[in-house]
Amino acid sequence: MEKSLVERLEAAVARLEAVALGAPGSASSRDLCGESPAVDPAIAAFDELVVGSLGRLLAAAGKIGGKVLEVTKILEEAFTVEKELLIKAKKSQKPDLPGLSEFLKPLSDVIIKANALTEGRRPDYFNHLKTAADSLSALGWIAYLGKDCGMSLPTAHVEESWQMAEFYNNKILVEYRNKDPDHVEWAKALKELYLPGLRDYVKGFYPLGPVWGPAGGTDVSVSSASSTSKATVKSPAPPSPPSTSAFSSEIPSSRPKEGISAIFQEISSGKAVTAGLRKVSDDMKTKNRTDRTGIVGGTEKASRTAASRTTSFSKDGPPKLELQMGRKWAVENQIGKKSLVIDDCNSKQSVYVYGCKDSVLQVKGKVNNITVDKCIKTGIVFTDVVAACEIVNCKGVEVQCQGSAPTMSIDNTSGCQLYLSKDSLRASIATAKSSEINVLVPSSGSDGDWVEHALPQQFVHTFKDGQFTTIPVSHSGG
């Protein structure tokens, strides 16, 4: 009995010495009493979310490999950073806006890394990359500081952010529905990660934002350089005008935003705030625009010279019109060419139009799909597409379908005139982050005129009976 008591005392002394020396794995006061240390239920639930939903996503990505696996690992890294920020928040004071910028920087860096995979000429598996990159904005719920911060409540923020990514996620489901179950599994797993995964997690543990530490904790609003100086009363400087949004690819406004939006944009730029700005030339001014030209024509406008067409347009490479690998027609960097024609094509081939300006392309025959990417004041005339015609990141384009097209999608585009034939009136038209979209259809009379319909770009959302109802805003006037 006496020997057993001595052994227990020696063991207790050993634990106390370990605590005093700060040894790794040293026991807490709860350990000395024979109890296991408390586990934060919020962090434990986050680990379960990562192991479950994120684990399913990684398994699907591993079967696909390539860029899809790469962007999925970046997404995994973002969730790891989010967990670290949740732990850090409980040990830190609630920050001011400059302090929040510093606090969110690790998450912003990962988001920039994901967005970089979608830049430049459209890469393989673009829809996968874009879905994953856009979805990461949902992790920004952690920046919610209160009702006056300019953000939706955390749960609503997650739902709204997923809506941005779902546009591309649905494209994956449609494209691979009958082709490859691994891609379908990846798209479904990604949605499950956010809805209901992250949404329900935030709703259950952080409905009003992250939990910050007591006032005596580390103040993340004070930099290490200023922490050694004497305490003085100071007002934080407002954030610099943003150049890009941390969680969006929208073109920045010339007017700086306030609050959380400014923080998101400033910390994600990764370069000088004014980098990328360029001088507005005369032909870019609204009063001089001539991009409403009626039906797509094949003759050059007399009011434009070759010199003015190239003033504000930067080419990524030499002009190109070629069939690649027998499957893809590449039409790139064409400027002022009004008579581009593809007539030797079939339903297994695709057409990708990139970086063209003031040009007109005719596609004579049936192709699988047509993508128009980063084009300015360009016209596309085609006969039939099997899958879809996509217009992405364009300005002032005109697209005319002379035959049939089951799907037309318009994304991040400003100014699009879409002409539909009688055979394509049943086409499904999907739009996202776009403005000035007009669809022209043949009139019912015999005069051959076109009837123009403007697609709504503004919506009203009302909350009733436990859910939101969305209706488009219609405009009328004399």
C-alpha cells in the first residue's frame, strides 16, 4: 500500500515537472486528475466535415487526376486554413478592419492560388476549376463581424456563395451525366461539402460569426512592428481602393467600396492596387460605341479603321484558325476579320473562339459545341450545335443561330445580342453575372422582322412562409 502511494506521488511530480518545463504533450490540470482534456465541439465537428464530405471529394478527384486533383487539394488546403483561423480567433480579440485584413490573409492567399488556375486561355476541365475556385468564397463567412459589416449572416453567405459556383457545377453534371461517373461524383461531392455540409456546420456553431477571445487576448489588429512601441491613441487608416475582389472575378469599380467588401478586395489583389488599369480610349467611351448593329453582317463597318481596332486590344498570341487533334477548331486573336469561315466540320468537333475583336465567324455545319471566350464586338453565325453555345467574359457580341441549339449559356458578359431561329426557340438560355442581354426571335408575321426581348438582370428577393421568393424586375416606359 505504502509503495503504491509513493509510485503515484512520483508519477504526479513527473507530470508537474513536465508542465513546468513546457514539454511537448505535457499534461494539463485535468490530466493530473485523471481526466482527458476537453475537446472543442466546434473544431471536432469541423474535422468530421473534412473527413466525411471533403474526403469523398478527394477520393473522386484522385480517380480523375490532373488539374481536377490539383484544385481539389488547394480546396483542402483552404479548409485547413479555415480551421486554423477558427482556433486562432478564440485566442484573439475581435479585430478592426485593418486587423481583419491581416487575419484573413492566409485564406486569401489560398483563394488567389485557386483562381490562378482559371486564368489565361481556357484550360482543360475549366468548369471543374471554376467551380472549385468560386466555391471558396463561402469560407469568407468567417469575416462576419456584425450586422453593420456589410455582409450577409454567415449561413446566408455560404448559400449565396455556392450559388455562384453552382452555375459551373451544373455544367459538369450535364456534360458527364452519361459519359463518366467519376466527374458526376466529384460535382455531387463538392455540392454536398457546402450544402448541406458547411452551411449546416456554420448554422449550428457560428450563426452570428466566429467566436473571438476575451479582451485580454492577442489583438490581431496590431502588427508586430507596432506592438513594441508605446501605446498611443490612433485611428486606423481606411483600406486602399481595391483592385479585385477576394472572392469574385468581377471587374472592379472605380469607386472604392467600404467595410468588409473593401477588405476582401484589397487583401486578394496580390499586386499593386492600381496595377492593370489602362487609359480609356475614345472608342471605349459610351457615346462612341457602335456595338448595336442589328443582325450579324459579313461586311466591314466603314467607320472603323484597322488602326483604331487595335488601339486598346492586347493580343495573347498570333492569329489562329486551325483544327487541333481533329477534334477542336481554335479561332484565336483575330482582329478586324469579317470573313472567317469554318465549313469542314462535323458533330464530334467543337469550336473555341478566344480573344477576337471586330470579327465575324461563320460555322457552316453541325458541331458539338461552341465557346466564345474573351471576345469584343465579335459576331458568330452558326447552323446547329449538339450540346451548347457558351458566351463567356465577352463584351458587345452578337450570336446568331440559324438552326437548332438545345442550350445557350451567357456568363460574365456585358452586351449580347442573341438571334434565334424558329428551330431554336425552345433553347434553354442560362445567364450569370451578365448585363444588357437581348434575345431576338422571328416575328409571327410574314414580314420577316425580328422581335427583341430583353432578359432581366435585376431581381427582387422576398422572404415569406419560411423561404425566399425571387422574381425578375421588369422595366417599362414611354
